[in-house]
Amino acid sequence: MKGGGPMLMGTSTFVVDAAVEGATVLVDRSCGRCGTCRAGAGLWCSVPAAEGRSVSPRVPVAAAAALRAGVLAAAALLEAPRARTTLVVAEPGSPTAVLAGRMLDGLVLAAPSLTDEAVRAQVAEREPSGRAAVVMAGADVRSAVRAVRRGGHVCVVHASPDSRPSVTELVQREVTLLAPRQVTPVLDRLSEPDWAAAVAAVTAA
């Protein structure tokens, strides 16, 4: 798998800060100086800072974990080549879907399952192969590998141990797995309205 990631490396440096009066911020603890950071993988910094720096507005504690997950998913998607159609395994209107839609140039389709008939029909209308070029996997990475087009990219943030594809499966379908390497490219592009939309997605769920 290209990039760093939870299947290969340790704890990420992108964390939720302690709560104060029902609110918190997301914090980046990467040092920016170690070899890992200089290689563009600050999310997996080898000497993380003790305190870190705030990289989000204050958000409700109840929304923080979902916002963090959405930023990580967007960071993984930015590791992939630009695609005409990207399929995200997430609830439509979730922070993950909202942030992916705001970060990517092509059409982003979200569904909680890769077997969603309506979404599959939309992909088939746009893609000659009938499959998306990029899939943001949920916990079941093997299903995402089967769903993406041959030679496509599957982005991974979290994976169930028993759902990881074998090397043979990846080679047979010529699929590349991508994990997030850094969150800065996402955070630099997020405006206050983007954060507000992501928070609203959590509270509306």
C-alpha cells in the first residue's frame, strides 16, 4: 500500500484535543522536521510534538470523531489521481461525503454499501467499464477492490483485519491501495463554510 496508514504504521498525529465546555479542536502533532515529515507523510511523524497545533475551529465534542474521520478520508482521496467518478463508502450527507465532495473535482457519489443499485447505475452511466476509477473504502477493503475498475485506486483509512485483500487479488485486478499521508492539503483548503457544513452533517445525522 502506498503512503502510510493504519494497516502499516502506528498512531497518527492528527488527533482530537481535550474537551472544554462541550467543545474541542482537531490537533496536528507532526513535527515537520523528521525524515517522515520531510518525505510528505507528516500524518505518521516519527517524533510527534507533545502539544501540537490546532487545525480546526472549535467544534462540538460529539462531532469531533466524525470530522476527524472525514478529513482522513479526504486526505486519502487526495493521494489518488484525479478521477471522473469517485465512489465513497459512507452515508450520503455524512462529513466524509461532504468533505470528499468539496475536495475533489469530479463527481463524488456516496453510498453506505457498494451494492447500492442507484449508485451503481449512476457509475455505469458515466464510466465505460461500469466501475469507478477511485473508491474510498469502508471497513471492507476487499469489496472495494472488487468494485473499483481494473487499474484503479482504493483509498483506505480503516480496515477490518479479515477484509484485507491479498497481494494476489490486488495484482490480478491491478489495483493500488492508498492511505492518507498528510492532512495539511485538506486543512489548507477547508474554509469556515466547509467546516460548518461538515459539522451540520453530523448534527443532522
